[in-house]
Amino acid sequence: MSASFSYGVGLQTYTGGAWDGGQPTLDELGEYVRRAEELGYSTVWHTDRLLPTVPPGYSTAWYEPLITLSAILPYLKKASVGTSAAVLPMRNPVILAKQLATLDVLSGGRLCVGVAMGWSQQEYAATNTDFKHRAAIYSEYVKVLSLLLTGEKVNYNGKYMTLSEVEIRPLTIRRPRPPIYMGGGGPWIGVDDSTRQKFELKVFGRIAENADGWIIGARTDPDTAQRYIGLVRRMLAEKGRDPEKFTILNQNFVYIFGVSGSSEMLKSTINKIVPTPYDAATKVWITGDRSEVEARIDRIVKAGVQHFIVWPVGNHIPTIEYLAQEIFPKYIR
């Protein structure tokens, strides 16, 4: 158990591509987030998926995250809102800082900022962003974004960004700025151990230097997550940062047989979201009967996760009700 454990929920705003289940209205999203807040979900998250077909990752798009999170604010009383995660290299960090600062003020200081590098060459091309140098762009942009969100005048001279006396208003309510959580961590498929270790040191070095927490993706298994958590905490200590003030988050699709729907319903739904065979998707998604789902969540929480983000599949409200009432309470003292 962890005194700091909390749980959040992702908005599933599928739109276009292979998705044929309809697009949620604002009233439907409002009903959903109201119920989530009643159930103790502390943060409402939204992912960033630009195009409706992005192989090999997704068969559908989501709504735009910042607009959607702004729209649901009137339906929430105390829950935070967050991006999990905005693909940073495809967004101008000065404009993004302005948008995020505004969202923080309108939410009453309840914004969490999740960013990621992204992986889709198709989306990079659509936004005229240099895919080959995405890691270097990402490293610069996250530094610039962090500085701008403090509201101070920023001078920065990098390879991809140059700023002179740039400051952003409004000032965020959360000071010195909202927390910034970074994604990353593979899996790195088709590389040898030496190359993988180099990737790990680079990625987690960047996270330890710039982030307030790490967002573990769905494809990172609990054993690998535990190893990476140890690595990033060691790097934080080496940089003179307090590992205890660093948050470990994990997000994943969740489908509970008999609660979210049947296995047949899941089989018919998977390829409308991801172009992945059923057996492969269910290896990384948290699916199964009640005991199987509980065991899989238990493994990832025991690996060191402090905030679990549910991406419900199927019947959303029954899914989040079951998790909040039957599984998550045991992790909170």
C-alpha cells in the first residue's frame, strides 16, 4: 500500500478512422467526469492523437486534448485535469505554454502537464516537424516549456528554439508552475542490449533532469517498469533531486469481463481502436475477469506506481465504478 496512491481516468473521445461507435457529446463527457469525481478519481486525463489512422499504433483519433479539458471544467468541483500526453515536438512550446497557463488558471490551479516525444512519422510529416531529430527537439522544447510556465522572462539560445525576454501571461496559479510529467521508456524492439542500455540512459537522464514524474506506457510490463523506476530514482539522486518528490504514473486500457462487456464484445472493439491482433493487445492491455484484472493492476502498483490512469474500454461507467469500489481502495491507507 502507498499513502500517496491515487487514480485518474482517461477520456475516450474516439473519432474517425475505424471507430464507428459515435462521438461523445459534451453532456455525455460531463456526466462521465462527474461520476468519476464522485468515485474518487483525482484527475481527468486526455491523450494527444492527431490523425485518425496512425499505424501501427492506433485505428482512430481522439478529440483535441486542451479544448476538451477546458470544456469539461464546469462539470468538475475538485478533480484536476491533465494531458497524457501532449506530443511536444509537434507543438510550438511558446503557444503551448500560453494555452496551458490559461487552462491552469481556469481550472483553479488544477492542471497537470504530461508530454511525450511521440513516434508517428505520419503525424510528424503532417505538422511539418523533423522526425529524424525529434529527440533533440523534444529535449529543447521541454526545457523551454518548463521555463515559460514559471512566468519569468525567458532567454534561451538552442538549436531549435531561440527566445529573448519572452514571458507568458496569465501566471499559473500553481507555483512555480504546474507539474510536468514525461513519457518514454520504450519498448525498444529489434535492438541489441548495448543499444537498448544507451537508449535507457538517454531517455531516463532527460526525464530525471526535466520532469516531476514519469508516465509509464501500456507496453511496459511491471518487471521492466520496476527496473526503470529504480534507474530514474538513482539518476534523480545523482542530480541532487529528491526521488520522493518524483511521481510514478501508469496508464493502460482496462476491460473487465462481465463488467465492461463480454470477450466477444472486446474482440469486436479492439481493431476499432488499435490495428493489433486480439492476443497481442490483451497481453499489454489489462483485460480479463475480475480476479485477473485485479492481479494485473496489483503487479504494476507493487512495482512502484503511485498514480494509475484508467483508459476504460467497453461500458465506461461500470468499469470505473468497479475499479474505484473494489480494487483501488486497498492501495490507499
